[in-house]
Amino acid sequence: MAFGSRGTGKHRGPSRMTRKSANVAGIAALATTGVVGSLAGPAFAATDTHSQGPEDTGLNAVVVADEVSGQIEAQAEAQQAAAEIAAAKAKAEADAQARAAEAKAKAEARAKAEREAKERAAREAERKRLNTYVAPVSHSYVSTQYMSGGGMWSSGHHTGIDFHAASGTSVHAVGVGVVVEAGWGGAYGNNIVIKMHDGTYTQYGHLSSIQVHVGQTVVPGQQIGLSGSTGNSSGPHLHFEARTSPEYGSDIDPVAYLRSHGVSL
């Protein structure tokens, strides 16, 4: 009986050497794809030629490894995308908050500047109001000067100035002040005395009509009465005095007083 090479019959399974070669090929394929691990184990374990199911050639491990690798890569990409979206959202929210804070700060700064401007304007208006003086009779002139001598005055001289004015002419407060006297004043006839905001006093005499009362605050140019010729008077006019107190005898030069407050006479 001659021995020679043994051919594989029609129903004969591959030899152990053939299966081993296939497994080696599977391992090489795994190495080529970079996937080496426990998944390649079945290629070495399948040595039984009579085992159930299809023979494992090693390619199954490659397919499984590729699927797992793809799933892991897809999951990593999804996580990376989610992280990028979250970061972008957080940055957008932070930017929005920063813009809102900046807008709020600017609005508050504008409001503060507007308030300060209004306060300055109000203070300036009040300063002007307090420092504004007018002549007691509009479009008139001084008919009798201060300190003029004559027997018609009990002191021997004129303690104020007279403004030319027909009876019933409007008489104005020369500045801001409070009325401290309004009524009959003896030789002055119907008269008004006002304490000015700077502590000085002004007097308006020989009035035909009084239109204010004691305690009333008056402003520059406000009508306080009408001129006349009541009291010790030779004819209709306005007697005006400037004083350091409400009492007779504390008179000062009324022309200088008015001019020092910007009134042209």
C-alpha cells in the first residue's frame, strides 16, 4: 500500500493546518485594522472540525471590531458636538448678560447725568430768580433824588427816591422777599415793606391800593399795589426806600441798591 499525499475528499472538512492558517490570516487582518483584543480569541478556539455553525475564519472578529470602533467613535463625536453646543450656549448667555449689564450701566449713567443736569438747571434758575431785581415802576424815572433837602420831610431830607407815576400805575416787588408790613404807614400813606432774600428791606409808599398781605412771598416783577398820593404827598408818585431793617431811619441809597442788583436807572 503506497503512501502519498492525501487529497481532500468531497465530504472531508479542511485539515487542522488549514484552519490554523485561516486563523493566522484573521489575526493578520485584525492587526492591519488596529483592532487586537479578546474578539480575536474565537479564531484560535475553533479547532473542532465537527462543531455546529459556520466555521470562524477570523473575519468575523474584524467586522465586530469595526462595528464597536465605529460606535465608540460616533459616541465620542456626539459627546464632542454636545459639549461644543453647550459651550457655545454658555458663551452666548454670558455675552448677553454682559451686554445687558453694560446697557443697564449706560442707562443708569445717562439717567444720573440727566438728573444732575436738571438739578444744576434748577439751582441756576433759583439763583437767577433770587438775584434778579427789577425797577418798582416800569418805564419810569426818578423824579426826586435820595437825600434831597426840604421842609416837607420831617427828617429834613428825602429818605428814599420818588418814581414818576400817575395814580393807578402798577407797582412791582423789586425782588424775591416776604411781606412784613402791608397797610397804613402814617406819612407814607398806604405802604408795603418787604424783607428781601438777602436780609435787606424795601418800602413802597403813597399807594392807592395794596394787593398783598403780611407773610406773603413775592417775586421780581410781581404786582403788589397801585401808585397813588396817600399820606404826606404832594401828588401821585411812588416813594421807594431801601433799608437795613424794617424801621424808619435805617435807609440806604436806593439808587445804589438797585444798581448793585443789576437795575438800570
